[in-house]
Amino acid sequence: MNLIWLLRAARWARNPPSAKRVKLVLGIIAFCLFIAGLELIWGWPEWLTVPNPSGGARRFTP
């Protein structure tokens, strides 16, 4: 672990974030996971796919 990360962790332990900020961050993470879950279940809509300049649309398939 880098020394800077240890100093940052020590400062964070002395001055922890407020409960409001923790709730905000957890809410943002939950929202992102919700959107990722929707995309995983229903897939990416065709109308949001950027068309390829050479014609046709390229789809990302993992």
C-alpha cells in the first residue's frame, strides 16, 4: 500500500464523512447497480446504439 493512501486513511479515520454523505454515496452506487441490472436483463436498446460511419451499427458482444 502506498504511503499516501495510508495518510488519506488516517485522515479519514480522524474526520469520517457525515451520515448524509454516506447515504448519498450508497444511493448513487445503488442507482448504478440498478441501471446495470436493467441493462443485463433487457439488453441495450437499439435506438441508443451509435451508428457506424461506414454504415450499419456495430454491437458490442462480450
